[in-house]
Amino acid sequence: MTTLRIAGGRVLHPDFSVREGDVLVDDESGEILAVGDVADGDATLDAHGCLVMPGLVNAHCHAAMTLLRGYADDKPLESWLREDVWPVEAELTDTDIRAGTELALVELVKAGTTAFADMYFSMPEVAEAVAESGLRARLGHGVVGVGKDEEAARADHEESLDFAREYDGYADGRVRTIYTPHSLTTVDESLLREYVPKAREAGVPLHYHANETRDEVDPIVEERDERPLEYADDLGMVEEDDFVAHGVHSDAREVELLAERGTAVVHCPASNMKLASGAAPIPSYREAGVTVALGTDGAASNNDLDLFDEMRDAAMLGKHAAGDASAVPAEAVVEMATAGGADALGLDAGRIEAGRRADLAVVDFEAAHLTPTHDAVSNLAYATRGSDVRHTICDGEVVMCDREVLTLDEDAVRERAAEHAADLVARAE
Ligand SMILES: CSC[C@H]1O[C@@H](n2cnc3c(O)ncnc32)[C@H](O)[C@@H]1O
Ligand SMILES: [Zn+2]
């Protein structure tokens, strides 16, 4: 066993108290060994002036959409997808997706994110990029039925399940998988009835977009006379370990259903504001006991992958929507970005305590915009930026040290992504 001591900082504990102390990590097993007054390590990572916090969890992303950052803005979801995003995505190649995913991974590491959930295409490429980066992920091949005949739609489901079965546990267990139908309106009911049980047999959780916009909810209610998540429940899609993205337009019955089933919701406040989708009822979810995580969604609807931004957005939007400054407080959004995300993705992480995975972010608090520190949790929720993260550690491995990404070549990744983005857009014209 070799150990790493993260020394000289203050530690954010699971009860949100902040105390001076070190964190001792086994960098072979990737486990936290001790917190507080710990033994010397074989190596030391300096954390003076810093706050050591759980690595952030981005629970809903389309990583390779970094290539489409700024490509199409200022439209609502439906026309944005149909007029801009899906036509250009039809031109994507495996190497484009690899380049865009690597760019996302650099961005995630640099902002202290240690785990993310991704729904996209060319997922073996995404899995390899994740393996290389040292991060942790829940990955799923996204299934969309729009514009496909039955044979092609069926092949899409098969690809999603094949990927999920083959890659679960990849990269020393850092990659886990999910079965990812895109949404309840873009995937055919009869194929969901056929393939959801197969995902259950394979023991793979489900992740899909749900109740994101009124335009998506209203036709389901009109056609079926039931709420979208009741329809999903009828299809067996609301189970423990599943997690849905957005949940903006859920009513009280749906909130209760998610709480009963133990299905988590991933709140994506920036995407919901940018596409003008609405404000998710976060206080209702939390009061009902639903696990709430945070996600950026893709970089094309955000337009970055900085979960510190997302925490701030979640708090601000929550207060604004409720007309109540005490709604969605600082502690709630820090919990969503750490323990909530880890729970949604089924990871033994998100809390700094012995025995948990050593997924950590070390945030430099010696900055003008973080001075003074009356309340470290307040600073994290309202004032910290991704660029304040000094070190990122995942599974006990230091993946960024003093802002240098150690697992990926940042400059090369940026150059390659910019080239792929330009070629992609030229092909789509
Ligand atoms: C089938 S892979 C994922 C698919 O989802 C698209 N997408 C990106 N952002 C959103 C969003 O906010 N709601 C619904 N779908 C979204 C992405 O472009 C891919 O086509
Ligand atoms: Zn999405």
C-alpha cells in the first residue's frame, strides 16, 4: 500500500462542518483511510490555505457537445434540437466524439469534478477517454427513435444494451454503465416495453430526460390522460438506482412517485434557464425525500461544465422561483453537487470519511473573491469558481496538481477539439 496525505488544509465533513485536518488516502485501493489527525503519508499534497471537499459529481451531461459550445444559442429546446443540434450531430464521427469528450474531461478535471454521467454516441470512445483521464463515469449510449424505421430503432436499443453490458466495470471499475433512452417522447413505447426488462435483467440502471419542457409534458398528458412519470412507471422505468434528468414540470403525484421508488432527479438549472424550460420544484423534491443531484447538461445549452456555476445557479433560480430567499440554501446545493450526485450515480463517494472512495477537490481559498471566509459552505455555493480548484483527486490518483492536468495533455486536447469542431460544422453546412 502507498499513501498520500493531503495536508495543511481545512476539510468539509459530511455534516457540512469545516475543520482543520488532513486526509490520508490509499492511492492503490483508491480509498480514504483517515480524516483529521492522520499518520504521515508516503507522499504529501499541499493544501495550506485550501478547503478539501468531495469531488463534484456532474450527474447529467453530453460530454462531446463541447464541440457545439456556442454553435446554436437562444432557442427553446424543441427547435434547438430539431433545427440545429440533431442535423449537426448526424455528421459526428467517432474521432469527433473522442476529441469533444477529451475537451470535456479537461474542463471537468479543472473545475474539481471527479465523476459524471454521460448520455451520447460512440460510447466505447467515451469510455476510453474516461479511462485515460482517471475520472469516474456512468456512461450510456443514447437511444433516439426520431427519424428511424423500426429496424434502425431496434438496433439503437441493442447498441445501448450491448455497450452497457460490455463496459460495466471498465477502467478498474471507474466506468459503470446505464441504459439511456433519450426521453419519453422521442423513443417508441413498444420498444421501451421490450427493452426496459432487458436492461433490468442485465442489472443496468436507467437514465433519461423527463418533464423537461411543457411541450414535452402536454402531449403525453393529452394522449394518455396520465402524467409522464406515471407513464414511465407503467413501463417499469421508475426504479431505485434510476435517475432522471431535469424534472422541471413534475406535479405533486410525480414527486411522490419518485420519492416512493427511490429514483433520483438531476437538476440542470443553467440549461433550464438558457432554453427557458422552467424552474424545477427543488424544495418539493427535497421535502419529499427525493435524491437531487446537479448536472450541467451538454456544453451547448449551458455553456460550460463548471459545477460551481451550477451550484450558484441552482440556489439563485430556486430562490427566484419560490419568491423566498431561504429556498434552496447554500448547504442544499453543495449537497446536490456532492453526496446527492454520488447517490444518484450509485457511487460510494461524495462524502469525506474513512472507507469512501478518495474522490476529492482541493479548493484554494486564498483569493480576493473568497475573502473573508465567514462560512466556507457559503463561499462554495455563491463565490467559488471552477478555476479556484487547485488539485483534483479521483480514486486516490492525483489527476490535477497545482492546476496542471496530469492525465491529459491540455493544450493538445484543446487544439484537437477546435479542429474537430470546425470540420464538423463545415460538413454540416
Ligand atoms: C441520444 S444522445 C443525447 C441527445 O440528447 C440531446 N440533448 C442535449 N441536451 C438536451 C436536452 O436539454 N434535452 C433533451 N435532449 C438534449 C443531445 O443533443 C443528443 O442528441
Ligand atoms: Zn440532456
